[in-house]
Amino acid sequence: MPLFIKGQLVDQPPVVDTFVKTYSHFKKSSQRLLEQDVQIVGPEGLLYIGQREVAGTSPSDDCISIIGSEDATTCHICVLRHTGSGAASLIHFDGSSIEEGLKTMITLVIEQTENMDCGRLEVHLVGGFLDPRGNSHEVSNQVLRALRESSYDLHLETACITHFNTTYDDRHVPYPVIYGIACNIKTGEIFRATFPEKGPDLTVRSARHFTGGSDNIVIYDYKSKHLVIGPFSYESLPNLDIYLSMPDKVILKYLSTSPEQEPETFVSSVRSSLMQIRDFPDPINSVFQRKSHRYKKDIETGAWVLIQS
């Protein structure tokens, strides 16, 4: 299947433990990314993409110049870019619906590329670490398999994943080095980033990925240049009040794939998600009233302004 690395066809299904040995040059290219300072990206020109969300745009977009995502521990962030048109899409893989997510990324880029033959599709993959539970390995394996099985020629340019994205503290506990990345739509640059402003409707968006929802994961309409959230449902969970009464350390231990490595905001985000699910069990009718929430970017401030709810 058409996955290419350094111009060579990958003819065997990649498994990350052997992948990092076979394609050891990714360690050197990863190092250049790992050594970067983390850039703080403000809301101006930013399209932030959360876990299990995907979006894409092109250099002709006068509202969006940066797409990015963070808070990835065992998750992987993937950027797909066409070198001719500059159109790019980004997804935050968490191990669910990876093949479908990749197909959506490719579709978003193809729709914004007039001539696919003038350039190629390049992939940049960052995330995961050598976590004791092996969750990162599983996500890496699934993503690499999906790339190889794609019906389009994909050229893997960056693979700062799992083995290459791990550091250790004084107790020899592993941590991911990179938690977030961004792509400059105008230049194609991939860089380490953090995002103080992540956009609207974060609680309901978090509730969706927390329960495994996959409806309406494309959050940006590149034609109208609107951020589009929902409508979608999420699964109900039993005993929510019991979960909410638990201490932070218990929530961290049992509701995270990597408890020691989570960002400081993890527990508060989980609590907000649980309260959202408890208080609004039918979000399609209560939160969305069967209509998407549409936002327009304020060019001067970078804020998303609600235009439809």
C-alpha cells in the first residue's frame, strides 16, 4: 500500500518497536523538533482542534493562519499537507476511528487542492511516549497501519512518536516531551506550541470525546470560515455523582491512560465533562436544540463570535 518514507514504499505493516529501528533517521529529525522552545500561540488567526476532532484549511484563508492541538500524552497529533496547494488538515488521534479520521483529513486537503499532481501529500506525526501501559504503542501501531493502508500516496516526513518523544524524570518515570504542536498554514512550518485559548464549547466538546462520540468531528467550515460545533450526542454514564465525589487523585488514577503525565488541567476538565453529561444527558435537544453552534472569527481579537445557536 502507498506509504512512502524517504521515497521508498513501505511494504510491510509497520509496528512501532521495529519501525523506530528500521527508520532510525526519524530520531534525528525528531530531535530538531524536541529541542525547539514551546511557542505560546494566541487566539489571533488560530484554529484549535481538540481530542478526536479534525479540521483543515488552506493558505487562501484570511481568518486562519495556525492550526494546532495539545494535551496529548498517549494521543497522537497528525498534520497532513499538500506541498503544492499548501492545504493542510490536523487531527488529534486518541485511538478511536483512526482510519475514518485519516480519510476525513485527506478529503479536506483534496477538496482544497486544484491539482493533486503538482505536489504530494506529506504527513507529520507527533505524540505518545513509552508509557508503562503500552497505550502509546497501540495508537502508534494503529496510525502507522492506517497510513500504509490508505488508497492515496502518503509521504511520512515527521515521526516524533512514542520512543522518540520520551524523557525521564529523576525517578526514571517516562514523560512525553511534546504535548502540543501547530502548523503554520502559510509556510507549512510544524512547531511545538501551547494554546491558552482553545475556543468555545470546550465542556460539551470534551464530554463527547470522553464518552467516545464520533459525530460531526469536523469543526471548521473552510468555505464559510466558520467554527462549527455539533450537533452531536454523547453516551450517558452511570453513577456520575459517585465519580464526581471522588478525590482528584482517584479520578486521575482511573480515568486517565497516563495518570502521572497528565497536564494540570486534566482533573478539572474531567469533572466539567462529567457534570456536562449528568446535567445535559440529551445534548442534541438541550445544548444544541438540533442546530450546530456556528462562530465567526473576530480578526482583530481572535475571539470566536457566536452567530448561530
